[in-house]
Amino acid sequence: MSQVIALKPWERKAYLESLDGHLSMDGVDLVTLAAHTGTPHYVYSEKKLRANAAEMIQTFGDIHPNFTVAYASKALANMSVLKIFRDEHLGIEVNSGGELFKATQAGFTGDQIVFNGVAKTKVEIDAAIAAKIKAINVDSLSELDRVIDCAKQGPHPANVTLRVVPEIQGGGTAGRETGSASSKFGMTPEEIMVALEKLRTATDVTKFMGFHAHIGSQVNDIDAYRAEAAFMIRFLSDIKSSLPTELKHLNLGGGFPISYIDGRNANPGPEYLQDTYSAAISIEDVGKSLIAPLRDAFGPEIELIVEPGRSLVADTAVLLTRVEATKRRNKLDWLYLDAGYGIMLDAVFSWYFPMITASRTDDEDTAHFRIFGPLCDSYDAFFDVRGEAAIRKLLEKEPSLTDHKNLLEKVLLHQPGMKELAAKTSIGDIVAVFDVGAYNIDTQSQYCGRLQPAVSLIKLDGSIQEIRNAETEDDLIARDS
Ligand SMILES: *Cc1c(COP(=O)(O)O)cnc(C)c1O
């Protein structure tokens, strides 16, 4: 045969593979694991976590040696994972006093920590100053006043970096854009001028470090990174003479994309979904478009920082979930899983995750299914409930829009209506949801009286460590009176 056809397009060599008809991770049979642990259950790979961290450090470090990768811990702030990342020489980005606490408990030292957030409390700022962190990324003029006040009372000066609005649209979906003045983050260049003036009169209690920008999440557009670099270069040449002291660092934020669609689901839906979910951009591309121009403009002395979250952890985990019920409606097969958005929040935002039938990886016959979670809530579905309903309503109200159905789908639909699984998938089968490692563990709830599941880590030696235990029914009532 002249053509090689991948029978299992989701396979990733030596990581996610088929083993005797079962999905395996790092050689561990995940269906057998799920039989022991119960479902739903999250499984992470230590090997993949370390590989992602090492690759990012190497790629950016090769371009600019004075480089820090500060892991955005809100993507996954499990203590075992934080310790692994510290061991891999990542720094850390925190968003709250709670994350600052976790970072220091995991062994990060102050000089490895940067602190973002739009509404830091005095208590949080005091803690950041006491821990002598590398940078408090100040988000507003009112916050700068607060930091200066805290620093006047505190034991050390506050290291201050200013978050600037670069006016760049990036981010996979609305709500994931953070780089424009219409989003809630950062200061405009005019506000920055006022901030610099304030800092010039407070050099006894503050230390000016540099500037910060973060343009969004799952930013799958290379032009957005080029624009961010160009903005920083232009902006700094405009304000150079107003800096209170020498520029120490530039923090470029995170938002680097991963590929949620790369042939692992044979039914990725319409092409426009691939704009968001099929990462056309690699870490090397980000290096070339964002890091290299800044190195060329500012020279070897300046420290460059990035804050990736999703791209370090998303593809390091799968969620194992069991089919608990089925229906046949409108000639479609429906499956009900034991995992819903209570333990996978991004599902409620119609985020796309690839799925396969983990207990039937050798089956060649496939079929399309509508897939739902167990919660008593219509949004608990693995297709785009809101988008589909909005398009239907618009077309009912305004039939002439039918000509623009493609455009409506592009704007409103974020997830295809059906998923392709093994045709025999039925009650008792284990479905694996891929690339769930970011923004799912830390956003879980007990909604509908459901317990947050345990999380396993497959260690480098192949042994399995429970890195977060499952809630029990007692946890459902423990905090109520
Ligand atoms: C959330 C966040 C990040 C990480 O974004 P990812 O898309 O997960 O890489 C980085 N910096 C800031 C300021 C953030 O709020």
C-alpha cells in the first residue's frame, strides 16, 4: 500500500496507546485502573508533565538565556504537580493569596513567584511583600496606591510590575480575551504614565521591575504574538524617558494553544472549529514571533518571562468516565456519562474535548453519539446546547438568515453535536476524555450533590500515586450547619 492509514489517530507513541483493546497511559491499562478506582477518575502522567516543562524551558531558553517560565498555577494547582514543576525549574504565577500560599507550601521561593489579579486585597499584598516575591503585577492605579500604602507599613519594598493593555484581540473564545481595554484587565498606556509618576515618588518603598501583558487563552493566531512583541517594543520606546529606574523584566503572559483536534476524533466538526481547537502554532512559533523580536530589541540583559498554564498541563491528563444510561431519539443514539460539568467546568462553556471508548480501542466500527453528563441541567451536555438553540431561534425569527447559517455557526457554535465512538459503546463502557488537564480539577463543585473524584498520577517508574483523594458523602455536609 502506498498510503499509511492511522487506524487509531488518537494514539501518541509511548504515552497514549491501545493495549489489548484498552486505552493505556505510559503503559498502564486505564480501564483496569478505572475498575479499581471507580469513575469518574482523572489520570495524569508525570512523564508528560515533566516533558512539557522541559520542552518549554529549552525552547525559550535557547532563544534567550535570561528566561523564566512562570507556570500559571490556576490551570492546575495540585500540590504534587506544583512540586514536579518546581523540580523542573519552572517559576510560578499566582492569582490569589490562596495560590501564593500553595506555591510557598510547594517550595517555591519568593524570587520564583509573580502575582496577578485585578482586585488584590491588602492581606494578599502584605503576604506578597512579606514573601519578597519577584513581582506584584499591578492591574490598576487604585491598586498601585494600595501597594504603595502596604509597602510603607511592610518589612520590605514591593517589587512592582505594571500590567499594560496591549489592545490585541486574542483568545479562543469570548471570555478568553484579556488584552483589550474592553476586557477587565490592565492599564491603558495613559494610565501607565500616571503609574510611572506615582512610582517615581515612591522609590523608597517600591522597586520598579517592568511591564506585563497577557492577551488571552488558547490564542491560536501567530499574528497576535507578533502584535504583542511589536506593541511592547513601540510602547517602551515611547515611555523610555519616564521609567523610574532601569527596566528589569518584561512578562509576556501565557495563552499558548494546544491541539484539541489533531485527528484524535474523526469527527472534529466544521472547519471553523479547527481555528480554535487545532493548534496551528507550536511553542517554537511563539518563540520566533514573540521572544526573538524582544531579545533583538532589548538585548541579552533583560529578563523575559512567560506565564503558560494550559499549554503545560492540558494534554497531560485524561478523564475516565462510565456510560450509565442510553436513549435513542430522533434516530440518534444518546449516551449518558457519570461525568458532567460539575467536575469538568469547561464543558459548560462548550469547550471541545476529544473522546474515545477506552474499553474498546481495537473496535473498528464507529458510530456517532450525542453525549450528556449526569446533572439535572440541560447545559450538562458534550455538544453546544446554547449555540444550537440560539441558531434555531434566530432562524425561526428571521428566516432570511438561513443564507448566513455558516456564519452563524462560526460565531455561535463551539462544539459539534455528535462524537464518534466505537459503535458498540454502551452501558458499562469506559469513555476517555482527552486533554482535560487544565482548568478542570480546580474548578470542580459539588453541584447536584456529586462528589469530586480522585486524581491519580502515573509516576515515572510506572507506579500509581493518588495525588488527590475522592470526596465522600461526609464532605457534602461537613461545612453546613
Ligand atoms: C490565566 C492566566 C495565564 C495562563 O493562561 P493559559 O491560557 O492557561 O496559558 C497567564 N497569565 C495570566 C495573567 C492569567 O490570568
